Amino acid sequence: MTCSPPNRRTFLAAGAATAGAVLTTGVSGLVAPARAAGLAPTQTMRGGSNNYIPGAPVVERIGGGGFWMTGTVRRAGDGAPIKGARIQIWAHTTEGHERDERSHGATLSAADGTFRLEMPQIVPAFGQAHGHLAYDSGDFATVFLRPVMSSPNDTRLSAEFVLQPV
């Protein structure tokens, strides 16, 4: 049997193998299942509750539609999807101001935690095209979001809720 002297390639391969073993088993060398770090809850955004109307009804669509508000709702910690979370949505649109009751509506998340609601095109208010979303049903801490669109010409906006149980 012949032994080759160590070279750069064997040194790098051995280092990569050692690093992989540490990442897989941990420093202790014990084999442990891979786990996602705890998922932190979403923090309420400043200005997110502006023009909020408690109890907006669950609707099929707000106004004439043409714009999609979408997202997901998950539980803090393990990231499990939350079914039936009531998400209220409102915005300044081509059909009304964000303070108008007709510009508000709510939807419920599906079994996989996704939600979507069609509404009129969002237009800039105070120089920014943005939407407002709220989770306020009581099983989890209330969260208000105010995502800003990258362009006023976008026809969809997405928001992610990670909710902390109360």
C-alpha cells in the first residue's frame, strides 16, 4: 500500500469532512436531528393600525378587485401553519380611502396558513403605495402590518404573520 504525502487538496477535503461532521452531529459528537431555530413572532409595524376598524366583516372581495393581497400565517416557535386566522385588510385604493369602511374587509387563512383577498388597485397615500393588515382574533397577540409596495404599478402585495400565542 502506498501513502501519498498530504497536499492542499487532501487537507481541504479533510477539513470539509470535519466541518460537515460538526454541523451534522454538533460539537459534542452526538447525533441529533436537525431542528429549525425557534421562529420569532412578527412585531407590530409602526403606523400599521392607522385607520383600523375593529370587526371588519369577512368578505369574498373588497370592491371591484384586480389587486391581490396574499400571505401566510404561522405560529411562533415551530412555524406551524395557522388555519382560520382572521386577517383584516385595508388600503387607499382606486375605489376609496383607507379610512372608508368599504375599503376594509377580512379573510380567513386556509389549512396551510395561506390567505388571499382580492381588492381594488392600491394607490399611493402620503407618497407611498402600501397596504394595512391586522391579525386581531384573540388566540394570538394582535399584530398590525403596513407593507410598502416596491412600485405603485404592482398588482399584488404579500405579508407574513408569525403569531405569538397569548
